[in-house]
Amino acid sequence: MSDDDSLFLSNRPDSSGTITLDGALKDANDLNAVVSIYCSADESANTFTVTGTNASGTTITEQITGARAIDDDSLFTLGNPGSAGAISLNGSLSGVGVNNINAAVTIFSSADESGNIFTVTGTNSDGTIIKEQITGKTANNTAEGTKKFKTITSITTSITPSGNIKIGTVANTAVGSTKFTTISSISSTVRPGGNINIGTVGHNDINDDDSLVQLTNFSSVPFQ
């Protein structure tokens, strides 16, 4: 289960520095969760530092790099698959072992693909198998899916593409890898370029993306 606005309601912080946490889980002592950061703009140059404790009570810190907006050929580089059915994915995120994509899928069409249905199959953050059907766009336009995939196992077309296509990802959420039992502070190195949400993944098996911050109230504290 996921909830994408329960840690930090979508807003752009006024500055960099320490975030004043005021969400539902700010004082929780049993999070057992990793931190997720949704980015509406390209935050790949921004580092978010999370400090708290682990299950043993030891103070731990994790630095999470913000997500980048779009990589338009991360699954399939520009070309024509040549036939209907399964596409042989060849992008940088298509290899075996890529299991933390956390992205929606984009499909660029050089010709009119408005009559073509692209079916994406993979898993979500809970490991559940999910599918999404994305209708292609007219020439020189990009279709964007709405489901977020952690892994992608296949992409198929309903008919042979009329021209070259590119398949990429919108990786708008960065997810940490360290589990926190408590969180004492979160800070950013620079002011985010757009709205962000900050949340947790794993608290009682729920992905709750704005449970730590509900109102953006940042203080300008130098990052160290």
C-alpha cells in the first residue's frame, strides 16, 4: 500500500538547511522504515541528509541524492523494435539486477503511435506484480505512464511501431536504503528547485510519503 503525500505535503521549501519536522511520525520510535523523497523537479544535485537511530539505538546517518526528472532512453534507446510484441530492452536500466527503478515509464514516438498500446509489466515497491497500458502519442510526442515501477520485466506493443521510439523513465522519487527506527533531523544541501515530499517506506508495511513533514518550515542551517 502506498500514500504519496503523508510525510511532507507537496511544497517547495524556502531554503536549504534543517527541516522542521511536524508530521504524524516525527516522534515515532518504531518506524522500522527507509526514507523516500519525491521530487517534482530535477534534484540530482541535491543531497538530503537523514539522521536518526536504528533498531539497536545507535545513531545513524544516511545521505540520499535527490531524484532526476527524466531519462528518456533508460529502457530502450532510439530505434524501431521491428515487430509487434515483446521489445528487446537495451537501455541502462534494463539489465538483470536493476531492481530499484522507482519510476514511471515514458515512451517517445517519432511517428504516429496513437493506435499502439504499450503494456509495461513489473513490480511495485511492495514486490507485487503490476501492469500498465500506455497509449502511444502522435509524432514527436511523449506518452507518460502513471504507475511507479520498482522493477520492469517486459514491455510489449499491440502493433508494430510506425517509426523509431524511445522508452525511458521518470524517476521522481529517491528511496533510501537504511532503515530508521527514529528520525531526529533531515536537511538538504541546497534549496529544492520545486515541490518535494518526504516520507517513509516500510512503517507497518505502508508506504507513507508525507508522515514526517506536513508544512514546509525550513531553517537556514549550513550543511556540514
